[in-house]
Amino acid sequence: MNVLIVGSGAREHALAWKLRADPGVDDLFVAPGNGGTGNLAVNLAVNELDFEGLLAEVRRHHVELVVVGPEAPLAAGVADFFRERGIAVYGPSRVAAQIEASKAWAKALMQRHGIPTAAARTFDDAEAARRFIETCATPPVIKADGLAAGKGVVVAESLTEALNAVDEALVQGAFGASGRRILVEERMNGPEVSAHAICDGVRALPLPFACDHKPVLDGDRGPNTGGMGAYSPTALVEGAVAERIFAGITQATVDALRNAGAPYQGTLYPGLMLTGDGPRVVEFNCRFGDPETQVLLPRLRSHLLPALLGAAQGDLAGLTLDWDEAACVGVVMASGGYPGPYETGKEIAGLESVDDDVQVFHAGTAARDGRVFTAGGRVLTVVARGATIAAARRRAYENVRRIRFDGAHYRTDIGLREQLAAARR
């Protein structure tokens, strides 16, 4: 079977890496891809939002399955576009993708169906939002309603910071159309976990839990990013809590979407907070997480293609996935200045010195004349496995230190909280 992966990040590189080892995959393509995917697949110079251009490549290369990585084309209706033309596609419809594309839409769905989440109010008028915030007993969370690449959330430490966040979104237009409407949300407290499931419209096939680190600096300080690293598994979620999450959140959401006439086919990924009242949804994502995908797929013993194809065809009945118990840690190397302004075009050295069993998944990179250069904010995810989180962390950082480019920035504490918690047990 010929497969096309849509996207250009480290998540898409990880998907290509896993699918390339699948005997059911013949030719593999990535559009537009990056400096790493070209070593595993044929990169196609087509923008992920150019549906007609993607269709032309699908027909030219006799592609039988399209796997959509990022949220933007899903929110724009790429899955509907291909399904209407009889092409199997892994990813939810435009309506179902609103679970991520509109936080207000997702919040209303959760409230209607009793899916646990934080209380929130929606505003498109700055003055009304300010008046409401001034009545709050504690600083709220301010969220841009639409897609903002993981950067449209401010967890305010004071009411003044919350008011400034309202001005940034609704008055200054910092997030463009995505911030023309905001949510003012109750602040929850507790550790966060990522719960992924592959869904066929009726069934949800859960993946192991993972944890990511969104703030740019050690100790979870600084502005939020798309993610500075991740690890899996986590001892935060086990047994009854895991079952509660699957039944009361993941499967409940699949059921709610099906009943609303928007059956969900693709990856459903609720980001959760483990509060004193139990797990609650922070936000939904309509695709595989990045950087979580990079630490989940190396743990998957099974082939990935049958699950993606089964979901695309609406039939996961009887399918199971086999997971390695080993720990996996991924460290993101970013351009200096990210998530703010940053420079690109810096040559990357040391990639050839990485251990053979350590994966380096490319994101913002470009390959030219046998050399690799930075081409984005998040540049690489360096991923290592080990018997424990501590062992995986050690291997990951040993290899991170072998890679160099001007201005490279990475957190030094990815997975550390899990390692320290394990040492205390």
C-alpha cells in the first residue's frame, strides 16, 4: 500500500519512521516533509493546506491512505476533501476537528455530555471579559478559542496578568482570527497527562499515557510552547484512574460526537489535569501530539498501519496494540528565542555521532547538499529508551550534547519529575 503523510514536523517524521518499518507499506510520501523525512520517504513540495495539490500527488503516486499529522488541515476540512473523493484518510472531519479548532465548541460539548472539565465563560468583547475577570476570586486561565500552535494560553498568576492577556488577544490581535474569541476559565491544579486513542467513529483504542513539558524553560517557567519534550510511561495514571479516563472522557467524547452526527475517525487526544476531584479535560486535540508521538511510537511493538487503516475505514473491531514496557524520553532542541522571534539557516552538526538506537526526529530542518540546517522554532526531538525513566533520560541527554547548532536551546529537566517520584517510591 502507498501511504502519504501530511505535515512537516517531528510528529510526521516519527510516523514516517514507524510506517517505513511496516511490511504493508510500499511507497511512502510526506508532504511537505523536512530534512529528516527525506531519508525515509519521498518529500513532496506541497503545502499541507493545498488540498488540490495534495490530491494531484495522491493520484500521481497511487496513494491508498492519507495520514494527516497537523491540526490546521484537519480544521480546514482535508479529511472531508479526500473522503468525498473515495480516498481513505486517517483524521477527523472538519466538524469533528472543532474539538480542537474551537475551545468554546469543545467546552459546550463537554458541558452537554457531563465530560469533566473546568468551568469557563466565552467572550468576544474585551470590556465584558475584563468586568468578569474583576469578579473572579482567583486568577483565571485565558485561552484563545482557535488554533494558536500551543501558544494561545495564559495561566495567569494575577488578575492584572489575566487582564493583560485579554487585551493581547482581543485588542492587540496577537493570535489573529484564533484570538477573536477567548475563554476565561477556572484554573485547575494538579499534574497534567496526555491521553491518546485511535478511533474509528465508534470505538476508541487507547494508547499509553505520556507527559509533555510545554513551558520553554526548566522548572516549567517561561511562556508556553508547542512542547519542549515528553516522556512515557507515567506512574501518575494507573488502574482505576486509567479506566475512568477512558470510559468517562475518551469513549464518552467519541460517543458524544457520534450522537451529534460527527463520527470521529482519527487520533483523539485529550490533555488532562489530575485534580483533587479526579481527571478533568484541559483541552482536546484532534491529532497525535507533538512531542508525545515521538515517545509513544518507539514503544509500539505492533505495526501501525493496520490501526490507521482500520480507523480510516471505520473498523477497529478485534484490533489490539502491543506496547513495550521500556521508558522513552524525548528532548526538543529549539532555535534560540523560540517561542518568540528566532533565526533560521543555522547548520546542524553532530547528527552522525548519535547512537544507532537513539532516534532524532526532525521538525524545523531543511537538507541542502548533504548538510542539514535549522528552518523553524522546534528543530529536533532526540529520543532514547531505557529500562527506567532515569536510564532513558541519561541516554537522551548524552546524545543531545553531541548535536550542535548556533543558538540551540533545550530544557535540561525533561522527565526529571517522574524520575524523582520513582526514586521516592
